[in-house]
Amino acid sequence: MTHLGLFSVLVSIAVILADSDTDYTQELFRHFDHNVHVSSHSVKVLSLSEFQTLFQSLGLDEQHFVSTWASRHLPCDNGAHFFFKEIDGDGSRHIDTDEITYFFRLFDVNEDQEVTEDEFTTAWNALFNGYLETHAIRCSHKGGDDDDRK
């Protein structure tokens, strides 16, 4: 099984076990979502180009990414350094298009070339929540007011 296949299985399990309460990842997605009309209703999704634009707009180097995250008052601003380092897979201190595309594919569990809110929040939680809990980093719904420790 490929890494992407294994991750898809883990994310699927996380979806089943996920708590229905609103968390900071849903708030984060709301900062970035775009509505697509399907039949008579809207579905919140991000395409690959929107996903790339989103992360590029935050900044492609760590300092810019973290300061932009904070200036936009995004949720869990005290985790921004960690989020950047995880996205920067090669450790170059620069996020490139290939790294953003890789993350898009991790988030796009059903491989339909769109990331829904459910896929986004489930994948984000699967990727980052263990670290945040291990290091006792508390994330709130509002950016700029997170405590560094619980």
C-alpha cells in the first residue's frame, strides 16, 4: 500500500471517529473555502489551484508564512511554525508547488480533484492534532488569542 493509500485509510477511520463539534479546523477552512453549486445546493470545496493560491498567499518562506498567518488572525496561530515545517517536506525553509500539491493529494481523500470541508478538517486533524496535543498547544477558533500552553 502506498503512503497516500495508507493515509486515505487513516483519514477514513478518523472521519468515522470524528467528533461533530465545531473545531478550529472548520473555522480555518471557512477562511479559505469557495462555494461550488451542485444541483440546487452549494458545496464548499477547494480545487488544486485554489489550494496552491491559499498556501502561496500565506507566504512561501517560514517567517512570511507565520507573520501572515498571525496578521490574518487565523485560528491556532501558535501552531503556524509547526504547520509550515510539516508542509515544507524537504526542510528547505521554502514551500514549493510540489509540496503544496502533495498536501492537496493527502487532503483529497476521494481523489476527485477537490477538497471538501470534511476532507480538509479530517486531514488537518489527522496530520496536526497529535503534535499539538503532545506539545500541549491549545488552538482556539479565533486567531491571535491562542495560549502557547494549555
